Amino acid sequence: MNALRRPVRAFFAALEGLFDRIFGPEQNPLAHLGALGFFFYWIVVATGVHLYIGFDTSVAGAYDSVEHLSRSPWFLAGVSRSLHRYASDALVVVMFVHILREFGLDRCRGVRWFSWVVGMPIIVFVYASGISGYWLVWDRLAQYVAIASTEWLDWLPIFGEPIARNFLTRGSLDDRFFTLLVFLHIAVPLILVFVLWIHLQRISRPDINPPKRLAAGTAAMLLGLSLVYPATSQGPADLGTVTSIVRPDWFYLPLYPLVDFLSAGSVWAIVAGATLVMLAIPWLPPLRRPPAAVVTLDLCNGCGRCAEDCPYSAISMAPRSDGKPFEVEAVVDPDLCVSCGICVGACPTSTPFRSDPKLPTAIDVPEPALHALRDATREASRRCVGDRRILVFGCLHSAAALQPESADTAVVPLPCVGMLPPSFIDYVLSRDLADGVFLAGCADSSSYNRLGPRWTRARLAGERDPRLRQRVPRDRLAAAWLAPRDRKRLAAEIDAFRARLPKRAPASSARPALVAEREPAQ
Amino acid sequence: MTLIEWRDSFKTGIESVDFEHAELVALINRLYDRLGAASGRREAVAAFLGELHDGIAAHFALEEKLMRKHRYAGLPEHKDDHEKLLDEIRDIMEEHERGVFDDASDRLAERLDIWFSRHFNTFDRRLHEAVSGG
Amino acid sequence: MSARLLQWAGQAAAYAGFAAFVGYFSSAPAYTHLDPAMALVKVSFSHGAPRQAACRERSAEELAKLPPTMRRKMDCPRVRPTVSLELLVDGIPLIAESLPPSGLSKDGPSRIYRTIPVTAGTHTLTARLRDTIRDDGEWDYERTITAELAPAQNFVVDFRADAGGFLFR
């Protein structure tokens, strides 16, 4: 599986790097593919409503009504029609790129199977919507689509009468059946919205609106395309003839030529096979599932910061069960928890200044537990020498994953940078465990656990609880948000940080360490 | 021997807040006890201060959540004072590490008393008045 | 300043490229579904062959064995015979098949939906159907037509027993 994933990830890394330079990291379209999908969907719906006003739902009148809409006045409904088509096409492109990217970023496996699996019916509904839309124009392309679709569906033994018979000759297609198709084209997109809602269920604060400049840019692009190359129909349908030369919309209709080339049964096999493979992906090896976060009720007072910060809606605040006079307690749903540890970083009891070697905290992730994090921090400090020692707290999914250590630089790996309680930074600097602390997390556009970098930045800036104490010297703290492709840039930033580290005042270096940090804790 | 005597007037009227206040007062008093004892080792005191810092951080988080929930108008100022208090307790911890309070345990006790009581008698009192319908 | 300009140019190029990609593939390249010089003969009908098996009278014991609601004197088998179909174009048999009845109890109609590309031009089409069991090899329905098939024409061979047999459209 990884053999498949790595080239995909590398491809996106290269493309995202290029787009970062062109669009800027915040407006990078590859960081907002899902949101763009939603945006295009709304354009399709709006233009669809506009077109439906003038659409004649009878077999005889459909084609002419679409022609009329397209031409007079052209600058209104005609543009809508082209927008309707091109936004739908763009939707398909963005959808598949989104699927490929999430696969490449490994964000579909283990607990995150839900979003992936619910996404499969989205593909089906998008295609059903698009194909039924082409049907409604009732031009020669529609005729081809109708006959090819029904002939393909007739391969399944579910219909008594072959439904292709509805298109047998002139006059075979009656208004009743055509109205059924119109109904489908309205009902399926509605169901699609519902499935999209489910798709987002286990993701807190989903990104469903693209940033304004990107939205404006893509809207302008679609509008420009609609004006320059308006969508046209391909001549009225005539069931007495066959559409010999077809000009299909290859985004929605690529399977039809395949049916001609192979057979209806083969294409069913291909579709079924592809579906099964896609559905299996969340569970294909290598599958490692770290244990979920655990709440220690004795220490939890129900402040709710963990639930606020969890990117997967895995924590909820439930009524108290231990009789303490607190209103609520945190409850982790292990089926939704990916063990990123952001909750540990959010919890106010995750402070390292206590002497208890077990370092209990109200919510903890078993791998690595908070005491293990403190031990690793002390260990890493021991590995550094010199007067410009830097401790790098690095996310395993970011550029820091492969950051090499050196005489004066040690790396403490984390499943997510959001796992680091800000008090740890205070701890390292005030106990002289390092001269500088560097946080290395994912780039926002490809952050593995979605909200880690965002929360961390806010905590450091004093905008989100738990805040980094004001007394912590900011000139001894730096952060970088970089994807694995930017390893070299991370190394450069750490070097630059080291170069600008202020020298330690001589008095502090003579300071007696209280709890001898360089010996095992009691 | 207690540094801070628990009084009923300490009650804010919010059960969880009062519960934590009582716990924190008990912790401070235990620490004060330790200071008084001849064997008040620096490490033990540091451990207590660490526990105090931990407990107060959690307590402030809960208080802030409750203030948000009750749409308490004085939340911004009260939260600012919380942040200041956390800075102060860290200052006290560091001074203790540097040995400022060696042979001066009554100065540490005084610092802690002021640290707790000032906030309590001002901000928490106002919160109590606001919550109990004042 | 020029960095900004390069960014704008890059974005314009990216948007234009995407628009061109979408615009082109939304209706091109064309695909030849049927050679333009060919016509299509479509044979499709749904016909239930009449049941021929004789009805049998049930004996008193058999009736007693059946549940009270199902005690019918006459036991008529529901199975329909297989339909045989032949289609000849210019004397060449393009279809020569047996169409079994559909349904689990084999009592539904026999159905066919077949498309055969045929070169355009004048052809003689003969359609034959047998829906009874007979040993003389004769056909129950037969019809011949000489038709001028235009390119891309959809020529349908339908069958309706109540309309007299084969219908050419």
C-alpha cells in the first residue's frame, strides 16, 4: 500500500509546492479541494434552479426549451446553462483530485475510514446527477446516453421489461418516463447533499467554503469559460436514427465508449471491482492503530478544552458520573479517536513542573504518554551540548520526521505538534534544558491531524487556551509549518534560529538547578 | 496550622468552583505546614508548588468556562487576572528554585497568601456577587 | 513587484489551463459509436407464447391433499413453450435463437433486445417466429420486407401478437 501511496504523495508535494508559489499557501487550491467541490456544487444548484424555471419537461418541448434558454436572452440563462455544465465538470475533477490527495496523505485509514467510505456513494450520486442532467436536454447526445445507460442497466437481471425499450422508436418515450428522469435529476442531487453532510460528520470544523480570493478566481474562471465557449446542444433527438458520432462529456460519460469496446458485463465487473478495492483501502495493510486517549476522571473538572480542540469530534462532555460537584466530564469515543494527542496539549493539567514520575493528567494518550514526553524531553536535552542547544518538538508527519540531530540539536518526535502543552516550552527554557525551542509541525494545507498547527499557533500567540505564558522569552522560541517535501527549508530555519539566539546571561549559567534535571527524576 | 482560613464568605455559589477553591486552600495550607516543619526540603516544596500550579491552571480553566456559560460581563478582566496569577505562581516557583526563599519560608508563605487572597477578595468576590443575583 | 506580477501571471495561467481542460473535454474528442455508413437493426419484443399443455382434471384424493383455498378442479400447467426466432438479412441468418420464457416458474414472456449494425442500402429482411410446439418445422409468424436503410437509421423489428405479428418501423 505504501508503495502505491508514496508516488502519489510525492506528486502532490511537487504540485502543491508549485501552487504555493503561484497562489500563496492560504489560497492554494490543492488545500481546499473539498471546499471547492462544495462551491461548485452550489453553483450547479443555483444555475439549475434558474434553468428549471424555463425548462419544458415534456419530451416534445425539452430540447426547444433548452435552446430557447441558451439563446434568448443569451446573457442570462445561456450563461447559466454553460455555468451549470462547466461547474459540474469542475466538480468531478476536483472530487477525484481530492480522493487521490487524501489517499496520498494517508488520511483515510484506521479510524478515518468513515469519511472515505461515505465518500463512495458521493461519487455514485454525482455521476447519477450529471448523467441524468445530460439526459434532460433530449438532444442527440442525450439519446445516446439514454440508450447506452438503459442497455447497460438492462444487463442486471433486475428489470422485467428491458428499460431500453423506452427508447426503441420515435414515440416510444412518453412524457411520464421523461418526467421520471426530470424527477431523478432533482432528487439525486438533494440526496447528495444529505450524503455530503454525513461525509463531514466525524470531522470537526470542516473546510467547506474556499477562501474568498480562490472562490472569486474560480468563479471568474467558470464565468469566463461560459462566455467564451458556451455549452451547446447536439441537435434534437430522433429515436428513428442512431447517434453515430457522439461528442460526449468525458468527465461524466467515459464509461459508455467502454461498454461498446468491451461489453456491458465487463464494465459492470470493472465498476464493481473498483468499488470493492476503494472500499477496502482503509483497512489494507500496513494498519497500525495506536490506543485511544484515556480520561482520568479524578483529575478532570470538565473545563472542556479537550473537546473544543479535538479535530475528529471524538470527545464529548457528558454529565458527571463520579459524584464530584462538577457539571460535566470529558468522554472519549475510542472509535473516533486517532490518538493525535491534541487533547493532551489542550488540557490544563498537562503541566510538567510536578515531581510525580507518572505525570498524571486528566486526559492522556498511551503512546506517548505525557510522562514519556517529559522523559523524552529530558533525554533529548542530555543529548545536546554547547551554548546554542536547540530542542525541536517535531510532528512525525511533517518535515521534522527526518530532521537529523546534531551536537547541539535534538528532536523530540510527536504524533502531532498540538500534543505539546505550552507549559512544556516554559519548562524547557526555565529549567535550562535548551537555549532555544523550535516547534516543527505540518503545513496547514496538508496537516495530518487537521487542526494541530492552527491550535498551536493560537496557543503561542496567547489567543487560545492554554496560552503560552508571557514570561517565556519569545526570542528563544520559533516555529515552522512545513510538509515533508520542505525538509531542507526546515533545516535552514533551525539554523537561522540558532544563529539569532541571544547568548545566555552569565549569571543564569551559574544558577543551581533545583531538581537536578540531568539526573533521573525521583 | 493554616495559612488561609476557609470562610463561608469564600463561597461563590457555584458548587464546582467552591469545591476547587476548598481543595486549593487545603493544598496551600498543607504546603504552609511543610514550610513550618524543620524538614521542609526544597524539593518537597517545589513539588507542592508544581501541584499548586497544576491545580490552579485547571481551576482557572473551569472558572473561565463557567463565566462564558453565564455570559459574565467581567470575564475579560477576570481572565486577564488569571493569566497574571499564572505568571506570578511561575515567578514564585522560579524564585524558590533559585533559593530566594531558603531560610525565608515566611516570605514564601506571605507571597502565597497575597497571591491567592488578592484575586479571591476582588475578582472572585465580584463573580460571586454577579452569580448569586447581585 | 515583479514577484507579484509573476504570481498573477501564474494564477491566470493555472485558471486558463484548467478552464481549457474542462472546456475541451466537456464535448470532445468525438467518439464513433456506430460507423456513419451503417444503420442499426434493433430487434426487440416481449412475447408470451400461448400455453399449450393440456389441462388435467384432479382426482378427489389430490384435491383433499391441497389446502382448502387452492382446490381447483383443473390443473393447468403455467409453463410457456420456448419461442424460436430467426432474422435473415438478404438471406443470411443474423439471429437464430431460442428465447426461453422468463420468470421463476417459466411462465413469463420471452424477451429479446438485440442490436445489429448493418450497412446502409437496400436489404431484404425476413423475420420468423415460432411460439407453438410443432414437429413440422414451420413458422407461426413470418414477414418479409424490402427496406432502404439510410445511414444511422434505427430500424426496429418489433413483434405484437395482437397486431398480427412482426412490425417493422
